[in-house]
Amino acid sequence: MRTRLLIVSSFVLAAALAVPSAASADTLLSPLAGVTFGADAPAAKPTFGGSVTFFGNSAGLELEYARTSNFFDENPEASVTTATASFIVGGNTDGKGTKPYALVGVGLIRPNVKGTDLFDDVHYNDFGIVLGIGVNSLITNHVGVRGDLRYYRALQGPSDNGVIPIASNFDFFRAVVGLSLYF
């Protein structure tokens, strides 16, 4: 538990130091759609969500929320929700143009399985990490598109709850595209 607290505290401090004052920051709103796949994802499933990013000259802070319904083939009412805060480097474009970016973050990864006659609803609030790369491309000074690939991993120890096989070190990939609205 101490290690997690140290990691989270270090990340928050680094993000706070990297984000510029509000007077010089740009804001990017981005609704997104994509697909989860690989690792513990049994099949490619659609994902929807959005993010808000506060940029300085070359670094910023991104807050992202996304949900993948029907994540597990065995239970069509199962879902995975992510809510993360990430430190982002690159990606802010002044005016029209294309710029790559990379991000690293922490947050909540919440698998949720709807109960049946045999068991109750099961969900985990797992602390997790996210790593990603992508590209922002502005068509006008305020509107563009973005796309990225992210890796999510829950950092939880083994569970004695054997109802679903994702209680320990659950991970998956997500590829998304989104509209970029700069303010």
C-alpha cells in the first residue's frame, strides 16, 4: 500500500509541475470511439468515452473516461470502465499541423460483471496504469482528429474470489480515434 501511495504521490507532483499556469494553457476536448483487444480481452469490443487535456508548450495533463460494454464473452452484461489521469508529452499543436505524443498515467480500472442466479454482481475497483502513444492532427486552428494506442494494466494482487478470472493483473489494449476540439 505504501508503494502505491508513493507512486500516486510522485505522479501527481510530476503532473502538477508539468502543467503550466491556466493563462498559457490550451485545452483539448476529445470525444472518442475505439476498440479494446489483446491480453485479457477475449475479443475486440467497442469502447466509447472522452478526455480533456490541458496543454502547455510540450507537456500536459489528460483526464480520460471510457467504457467498454459486453467486454467478456461469457457474460454479455459485463463491462470495463476506466478513469485515468495521465502526464502527456507532445501532441499540442500551435495552429494547423500534426504532432505525435506519448503518455503515462494512473487511475481506476473497474471490471463489472452482472450477477446471475448463481452469484451476485461482481466488480473490482482496481488501481492501474496506462501507457500510450498517439498523434494529434489539426485541420483548422480549433478542430482536428486524434488517434492513439493505449495499454491498461490493473495492479492488484491475487484474489480469493474465483468468480471471474480478472481479479489479478488484468490488462488489455485500446485503440481509439477522436475529434479534437482546441480552446
